[in-house]
Amino acid sequence: MRSRRRSGVSAVVGTAIAVMIFFTVMIPMWLYIQQIQTIFMDEVSRRLQFEVEKLNEKLEVIATLQPPEINPFGKRSLFIIMMNKGPVEISVPTLYVESSRIGLQKIEGTEFKMPPGAVVVKSLNFFVEPNEKVVVRAPTLRGNSFVSGEPIGPNALPYLLVVQLSNVSLGYRYRVEVAVERGESVNMIRGCVSLREEEFAEGCKGSAYATRFISSVEDMSDVFAFNIVPGVYIVRALQCSYDGSSCANISPSPVRVEANGHVVVQIGPLPRLVIPTPIPLQISPLQPNLMVLLGESDIELNATIPFIVSLGNNTEPLRNINVQLEVIAYDNVTLTTTILSTSLNRLSPGDSYIGLFTLRVRDEGDQKWQYGGYIVYQTKVLNAQGLVTGNNYQEEDLLSPEAQGVVYVCKWWYEGANVRTSCRAPTP
């Protein structure tokens, strides 16, 4: 009896201990494992988001110089432009300058937090000496490192500013000036320019100019080249007398140019191709005296009038050539229309085009000796457009835009064994 009670108590105690172990050990361990897994997945998600944001960082760094004229000691300060072109915010803790003269230098006070689309324009506390080349490196907190383009320096200007003058004239002296734009704030002035390599001994400056005297046709070179760093420049072109005593500005200069690479500036009216008139375009009927016959039982027919349009050699191609046939007189016939028109898409110099106009003709004669009539028509080129110049040419600009012709409408019939015809000519 006692042994049975002891065994029952043991079973209850064992069950209680098992339940206690389950609730005090297993469940907390299971919750701990779930919590660890949640922390792990959150960390993985944050890391993936971090890597995506790192890949989406797009920072453009442009390094340039300030002209020595704005510095009391004639030094050229380093100037940077940074643009956040990515969809995420970028934090730049500091900037570094890699110099060919003193190596890697950290620039103090250059911490930036740039939202998407932000632009930083700043003059740095770093002076670039002659014969020195530098690049700017911008590391980010996500681990990216962005570097400015080609190394720059007072004697290493990476880009060309080419000024092209049009319609220069003999006997004049031309002067082209390029100067860094001066704004209200000295800290915002950026750019440096040189003309020739021999000036690189001292380095670039805030302005440069070139002159050229046009004395012969062989000298009529109208291209002026300047070496520049990224910046904002004012370009002016002047036409001076042979001795340079009097000068006049060439429109549309002065021109403001913002350069971040090679730039070509055109000043002056662009040369225009002049096509001599009248344009050698001619139109004529292939059968100026056309005869059509109506049978004894016929009262109407189609009169097909062929014409040719030709363009001479010494001219430009033409397009949208509008051609018209107009009936200017008729007698003893009836017409369904008196004006017909067509358009030619294109005609090159030396080419010809053959076309057809069709008139519906009806003979109105009521007696055999009255059968027959006539039609006097005129073919005409109304207008055309030059394919090269874009000029719109009218009739007065064309060599032979008009030509006339006659259609004779004749009637034939039998009189016994004989065939009789009746025609009518226009009255002079």
C-alpha cells in the first residue's frame, strides 16, 4: 500500500519537474533563439540597405583654380564644385588634396552633408604653386571615394576654349579676349586661362588675349585657342583698324561661357550660302500642240497633257516644288475643271521630272461642221524650297516658271465612204 502511494507521488513530482523545466528553460531558450534570429535578419536587412545606398552614391567633384589677381600675394587658391547626383544623402567627413609637390594633404573644416541634388561651391584653403598638379579626393561615410577629373595646375590646364570668328575681312586686326567672370563675391570667382605655352612659366592668369592681322587670303584663319580650367569666362571679340587705334565690338560678344570641359564659341554672323537667282528651274509641255480626236459617236474623252520640269546644275537641290496647270481659254468644249496641281518631293541639280495632267473634255458641237474646239492652257511652277539654304523661291526667282500649250479637240465622222474631220484653232 505504501509502495503504491510512493510511486504515485513520484510520478506527480516527476511531471511537475518536467513541466517546470519546460517553462523555465525550454520556452525562454526558444524565445531567445527567435530574438537572436530577428536581430540577425534586421542586421542583414540594414547591411543590404547600406550596400544599396553605397552603390547609389553619385558625387561629382570638379577641381579648379582661382585667378592670382584676386589674391594679395598672387597665389592661386584651389576651388571645388561638388554635386550630389544620386538619390541618397551623402556625408563627406573631410576632403583630401593629392599634390605632386607635397603628397596627400587633409583640408580642415571641410565636412559636408549633401542631400540629393545639393551643390557645394567653395574655395579651399590650399594654394597651388606653379608646376604643381593636384586632384581632390572626397571620401564618404559609406566608404566610397570620389576623385576630381584630370590633374590641374597653373601650368597644367586640361581643357581648350576655342573661339571661332566668322566673316573676317582683309586689312583688319582682330582681338579676342577671354577673362574670368568677376562676381559680387570674391570667394565665388573661379577659372584661370592661358594663351600659349611660353606663358606657362608663370602659370595661368585671370585673363588672356590674342590678336591676328588679316593681310592676305591665306592668313584668314579665324580660330583662336585658349587653355583653361573649369570656370566661368567672358569672351569678347573686337575688330580693329590695321594699327589697332580704333576697335569695334563684334556682335554678339561679350559671351558668357560656363566651361567644365572643351568649349567652342562662335562669334559673328555665320557664313551663309548664297545661291544666285534666277534658279535654273524650267517647265515646258512635251506636246505644246496636242490634238485629240472624238469619234462619230463619242462626245467626251480624257486629254492627257505631258510636261517636264528640269533643274540646271549650278544651284541647290529643291523640294516641295508645286506645279499647276491652268486653262486660260477654251471654246466649244466643256471641262470638268480648269485648274490642276501636283507637287514634286525633290529635284536635284541636273535632274528632270516628267509628269501628266489629265483634262476631261466634252465636245458641245450640235452640227458636224461645228464639231471641234480648243483649249489653251498654261503650266506653271508656283514655288519651291531650297534644300540647303531653306529659301522659299517664288515665280520671280525661277528661270522659266511658265509655259503655254494648246489642245485641239477634233471630231471625225463618215460621209458616205469618206471620212471627214472638223477642228478649230484659237483666234489670234
